[in-house]
Amino acid sequence: MIAEAGLAALWLAAGLAALQFVLMIGVLRSRVAAAPAMRPIAIVQGVLTLIAFAALLLVFATTDLSVALVAENSHSAKPFMYKVAGAWGNHEGSMLLWVTVLAVAGAFLALLSRRTSERTLVAALGSQAALALGFYAFLLIASNPFARLNPAPLEGRGLNPLLQDPGLAFHPPTLYFGYVGLSIAFSLAFAALLTNDVDARLARAMRPWVLGAWIFLTLGITAGSYWAYYELGWGGYWFWDPVENASLMPWLAATALLHSINVLAARGALKAWTMMLAVVAFSMSMVGTFLVRSGVLTSVHAFAIDPERGTFLLALLAIYVGAAFILFALRCATLKEGAPFELVSRETGLVVNNLLLSVILGIVFLGTLYPLFVEAVSGEKLSVGAPYFNAVAGPLALILAVLVGLGPLLAWRRERRPVLKRLAVPALIGVTALIITVIVAPQMTILPRLGLTVAAYLAAASVLPLVGRNPLRTPLATWGMVVAHVGIAVALAGMAANAAFTQERLAVARPGERLSVGPWTVLFAGVSPAAGKNWTAIQGELQATRGQGLVTLKPETRYFTDPPTDTNEAAIETFWNGQLYTVIGKGDDSGAWQLRLWWKPFVTLIWLGGALIGFGGALALIGRLWMRRPRRAAAGDWRKARYA
Amino acid sequence: MRAVRFVPLALLALLLAGLVWRLATPGDTTVGSKLQGQPVPAFALAAALRAKPGLSAADLAGGKPRLVNIFASWCVPCIGEVKVLQALKARGVAIDGIAVRDRAEDVADFLARNGDPYERIGSDPQSGVQISLGSSGVPESFVVDGRGVIRYQHIGAIEQADMPLIMAKLEDAK
């Protein structure tokens, strides 16, 4: 009954989306005076998808095994939290989550939008409905999440144990909020191109959405990186896996958009470029979803692969992105560029930021799809891995990080002050860091050394926009920018420290043996059995010490029964200056066990930096939404609008 | 300048073409041994059974092509493969075995139950030789010519239908 209610809600939502799309065409052709109806329809559509998604959560929470999806992916013995999380830990459920977020975002656009013209809003809601329509069709035709099984099986088939982790509860939904949040930017750009309404007002309407989506993407990627780090037991935080890249590419595009949109909002310039980026950012989200869902690229994330679904998603990608690019090609000549600017100006800084981010995006895109094209053309199989990405994207990212310190100091339109002088102190700090690394670790390779240098410089340079200002009167958006830029420095320091100072020890050890890794001496005390609700495990006991104090770590190898799978549960101990990371592998007949020990100095800074970047974004978003009223009271003059 | 406007569209078309091609021709994810066409790396394995000699690289350069089968008593597909190997043996194919991560009593039990097509069986307790041959699982087979050069790698069990292929590869290796 609940499943049928969910299905009915989904059909109704699809019907409303179709209506919304048809009404948009009518309104734009000035035949129908239906504009006032658009907002309520969009809101009801969002509510209906929420009902459908709630129905799915409910059948998973109650483990209704007569629903095929539950029987495939759940199990009565699974902990309650993972039963609920299982609702989106599979193809159909995740697509339902996708379309729910899409429709709810449309509903919020209808509810909140005050800044765009009525025609543009109608066009945006129509294009959002068109996006949703494709995914409704996908769900209802090719992957119905509410399909029943008759007779119902006695027990479910479980869930990939790698996904039975708190990380799963947050990582995919967070990324989806980001992916789909960009759909609003896409729809607004499409609408503005359609109605010839690309201006600063549109940019201000679009900006909170881009910012919001970008925050979710940042947090989603950070959380996903940490999940891979501790759950897979490989000790790495980023593998340049196609699916990781699939989440990085929209983030890069959104980051570029986030900066260029400020130029459009403040100065009315970079119109065509910003619209292009808005389209590209959501396109990258769709490409990302396609890569994950279709399994065309070999990946550790291939949880759900099905070529037929791939075909459907590819068709949607072709229609939506193709339509947007055609419209762009037709309209971009009519876009008048806004106020001019000189070579040394905030605008130029943001253009350079965009160029570098776009090139990095291109590098990641090329590296991700290169194996596919090489095989298509020559039949040769190859894979592109970390050496390419680090060597090609790394230096560009460092250059970008250097410029991040400079950009916010520049004035709009033209800069006549000697800005470089203000960077003297940060530069000095960077050089000091460089000298220290040369003295302390002369053997360090070039990229980590430069990474530490730039991180030290950037941490200092990022706060310069606050120097000499009353902190209470500084706009929240400026604070947000500063925090986010400091976050970049922190994350960069973590990556460089991890690359430069990580110590690894692989050993086959017997109980009673002592191993050393970095400053630690680790005693392998022994192994004992352990059990959870749906798994049993072999648990190793490691007693680690460095001079004083004793830390006990208990890494496990778990055996899940439904379906039968082994996983490694790393034991990680966090200290202020790093993490001790331990994994226990298989034992051999003679009573020895494989142990992997890592000492990773300052590795936690990577995720702390990611969190800071997201937090900075949140501050900026609050600032943008909060400041709306006072700024409107101050009214009208774009020259007074402070950039942050 | 006008053409620039269509660059995104052209890139999209290229991307779509690539992805459509991939969907139409699902990738073959098996990765073959890089040693095909190369001499067998030097190795010498102790006998897996007391009754049979072990296997070394020198045994594979005896002038006649041989089939080297990598198997294990704990490997389920290997059970079905034994019948096909015996049929090959009946046609005069010389077959050697490498038992991976196995124990003598288990190998003896496996052969007693399923049949024994092997002339020599080497024991590879830590998969060292298997890995050096570029094999990633069991069962796998290599056609090695009389000079000890690997001519063909067969990934997975040799089925009844693969027999003509294997015979042809052995013929080529002469």
C-alpha cells in the first residue's frame, strides 16, 4: 500500500512536471496568461516527490520484502540506520533521491525567487520541469523503485557491506544536493538565454543557488574522501578514480562559476562565459551521474552497473546539454558585454582564476575519458592514474593557490595601488617555510615542498582582506571568502605533509612482535574474535607507544554473512600532529598476520581544510541572504556593492 | 569568431560519440599477460606430489610445445576443466600443472577424485611463479613452445568448445 502510494505520487509529480513544461511554452509564446499558476504547480510537484521518497524510506525502514528493491538491497538483520540509508544505496533509490532533490529545488525556486523577472522565472521553472520530466520517465519506465515481488522472499539479499558505514548516510545525499542544486543554475541560465535576460539581476538570483550547491559538493567530496580513507583501508585520501573525478569536475566548474558570477553580479561583465559555466557545471553533474550509473569506466565504485540504464541517461544528457549548447550558440552573439575593466583589476583576477580552474577541469576531464577514447581509436587499453593528474594538475593548482592570495586584494575596474607590497609579509612567511623544509627534510620531492611553501604563504595572504578593517563591519561574505581561502591553505598543507612525511610499514608479524613506524613502536599483542549484528570479525590488538603513553588500536577483518563479503576495518588513532593508521589482513597457517601500519603526520588537515572551505561558503551564503534587505535599502548603485 | 560558438556543441558531440561507442561495445576488462611472445621467466618449483616431478622453466624448453595449466584443489571451475584437459591429453597434448596455494594431500585428493592429466606438477605455495607469469587467477593456461616461449594465454577454464582453439595454438607453436 505504501509502495503504491509512493508510485502514485511519482506519477502525479511527473504529470505536473509535464503541465509545467507545456505552460512555460504557452507563457513564452504569450498565448497563455498562466504565469501565476507556475509557482504553485512547482511547489506541489516538489511535495509529491517528497511523499514518494518518504514512501521509499518507509518500505526500507520496515523491510517490506515484497518490494523488489528492498528484497535486493536490504536484510532484516541489518542495523536500522543502514536499513534507512539503504533506500538510496542502490540505483533506483538514488535516482528517486536525485529527482526528489531536483523537484524540491524547483519548488524552493518558485517559493523564494524575487529577483528575476516573471518571464525568466517561468522559463526557469519550465526548464527545471523539463529536467525533472526526463528523470521521471527514467524512473517510471526503466527503473521503478516500487516494483513488487510476488511471492515475497523470506529474506533480503543484504547491502554491500562497504556501504554499511555512517559515511554512506551522508556522502551520497550531500553530493546529490550539490549536483542537483546546480540544476537551478542551469535552468536559470537556460531561461535567461531564452528570454534575453542575462544581466546582473540574474546573477544575483543565481548566486545563492550556486553557493549552496557548491557548499554541498565541497562537503560531499570531503566526506567521500574521508570515507574512502578509513573504510577501504588503503590509507589514501584520493585515488583519481573515475568516479571521484566525476564529483571533482562539477566542483571545479562550480568553483569557477562561483567566482565569475560575482563579476556578472557586480559589473555586468562576463555574461556569455558565466552562462556557459552554469550550463557546464550541471552538465558535469549529469556526466558524473552517468559515469557512476552506467559503469562505462572501470572503477572501484561500480556498485550499480547496467548498460541499458546508461543508454537512457546518455539520451537525457544529449537532450538537455545539447539543447542548452544550441541555445547558447544562437544567443551568445546577442549578449552585450558589460562595463569594461583594465588589465590590473579584480575582474582580471577572476578571469585568470576561471582560466586556471577551466584548464584543471579540462585536465581532469581528459584524463578521466582518455582511456575510453584511446581504446575507441586504437583498441589499446591503458589507464590514467595519479602520476598524470598530480604532474599536470598539481603545478597549475599551486599557481592558482599563489594567485588566490592576490586576487581579493585587487579593486574592481582598475587597480592603481601597489598591491604586491601588501603580499610582502605572506611571501616572507612562505620563504621561511621553504627554508625550514630544506633544512628539516632535504630529500623531499619538489611538489610537496612547494605545497608546504605555498600553503604557508596562502594562510597568511588569505587574511589580508580583513587587515585594517573593522571586523564587525566587514560583510559576512568577505569573512566567508577569507575562511574558504584559509581552508585551501590548510588542505594544501595536509596534502603536502601527507605526501612528504608519511611512513609506511608492511609486515607479516606474530603475536608478541614489535614493529616500528615513524616515531611509534607498535607491539602486536594478539588477535581475538569479535562479532556484530550481521558480521563476525578477527580483531587484532596493537599497543602503540612513542616514548610515553600507550595507545591501543584494534583493526579488524570483518566477514559479513549477507552477502558473504570480507572488509577491512582500519583502526585509526588521531593525534594533534597526525594519524596512526593500522590495518590487519589475513593470517597464514603458521600463526603470522599481515599488518599494515602508517604514520601520517598532519593528514587530518586535508579534511579540516575541506570543512573550512565549506564553512566559508556557508558564511558567504548567510551573508548574501542576510544582507539582502539592508543593501536594497542602500539601493541601486552597483558601485557601492562590495564584492566578497 | 562565429564558429567558436559551436565549439561546446562539437565537444559534446565528441563526448557522446565516445560514450555511445562504449555502451555499444562493453569493455573487455580482462588484462592479458605481458609475457605473451616472451620466454618463460626462470623458475623451479618443488614437486606438489611425491609421485610426480616438480616443474621448472627448463622443463618447458624441451623442444615440444606444452600446455601449462595453473590450478588449485580449492578452485571450483578447475574441477570441470580437468575433463577437458584429459581429452586434450588423449589427443597427445603434453600438460604440466602448477598448483597454487595448495597442500600435497589436497592436490592428491583433487586428482584422485577428478582425474589426473598432468605429467609434472609444481607447487607454488605463495603464487610467486603464477604472478611472474602474469596470471591473475585460477584456472589459467599457457601454451609454451619448444623453446620456452609463451605463445598463448587462456584466462579462465578451458571449455569443451575451446579445444579446437587450444589444439590450433599448440599446432602454431610447433
